[in-house]
Amino acid sequence: MRKAFQENKNQIAAVILEPIPANAGLFFPEENFLSVLRVESTQNDALLILDEVITGFRVARGGAQEIYGVRPDLTALGKIIGGGLPVGAFGGRAEIMDQLSPDGPVYQAGTLSGNPLAFAAGLTQLRELERIDGWKLLEELGAQFEELARAAIKHAKLDITFHRLGSLFCLFFAAGPIVDLAGAQRSDLKMFARFFHGCLKRGVYFAPSQFETGFISTAHTTEDIECTGVIVRDALAEL
């Protein structure tokens, strides 16, 4: 990014990225990457935009930016804020948002913009998460599954890399560390397919792609997680 800024002086309007890449499995930014990117963006007069469509409200109440202590200029959100209905949203610093019509010259509209049904569902869901302290529950369920999954991997003696943050998780069928797409693509897809079908025949349906991130829900119980851990252990042992 520093090189890009240097080679394109005063030409980069914004930097947009997922703070935690979750569209090729799940992997994490290296230490201080986001905070340094924040500094570089500011110094080069470029907006920092975080795509928290997946991580927003899933890893923490304040998303990945809460966990990493980085405040972007704009945040994009979607999916989870609609309570199961299609919706997207963005927000950020007042001086940027004030550029939007009718206050400013930038016109923004869409078929799903401000859909009252979607937002009623989304608000209800978020209020329920606050009522039950859903983020604490999701962390507890995630930690329970991580412990069981790591024990199953150790028992199977396979080269599998397990990643988790909050309610997000992924099993890469490759030795670690995995920090980017190239690392994720080292995964043994045939072995993943055997694992997927091994779990499916035992009653657990994971996403059918090595490059999908798994999600834990507040609808899951500790018994569900325990049962899933046993099935993961059996499916891995079968490999």
C-alpha cells in the first residue's frame, strides 16, 4: 500500500478492504496492518473504508474495528443487519455523510434502500442480541467449538489449520500458517470434500466449500456444539 500511494501520488481517493478476509475461508490481518493502513490513508488524504458485511456484529458488537481498535472513515454493512432479509447500509464521519443528497450533491438510491420491513427485522434482531448479551454467548459457543475442533484435529493427526474469531470459524485442510489467499489455496480440496460428506452423513451440514467461512448462531446450544464436536472428530478420524 505504501508503494501504491507513492506511485500514485494524490490519485487514490479511498482504500476499501475486509478487515478480516472471510471470502476465501477465514484468515486474519498481520499485527498492526490495519493500524498502519489507517495512518497511511490519513497521511495520503485517502478514505479508509472497511467492508464489515460479514464481520459486522458477528465478531463483536462493534465489528472488527472494535477488536483491532481502528476507526475507518466509512463502514459498509449488510446481511446480518437485516434479520434475514436483504439489506445493505453504510455510515461514517459526518462530513462525509453530509455529502449525500438531500444535504449534499451525491445521489444514492436503490431498490432496497430504506426498506421498512428489512429494517424492522434488523432492529428487532439487534435489540434481541443486546437483550441476551448475544456477543458474549457467541464467544462462549465459539470457544467451545474451537476447543473441540482442535482436539479432533490433534486426535486425527492431520495437517489442518483451524481459525476462529467470535462466531466465525474455518478449517483449512493445509498446514499453517495461512495468512492470505495463496495459503488458503494450498488446501487439500479432495480431503475437505470427504470431510464434508463425512459430517453430512452424520447429520451436520457445513458449507460445501473449503473457501467458505462457518458461522455460529445464537440459535445453537451448547449441546449442539458438543454434538458437532463429536461428529467432526469422527469424520476427521475416518480420513
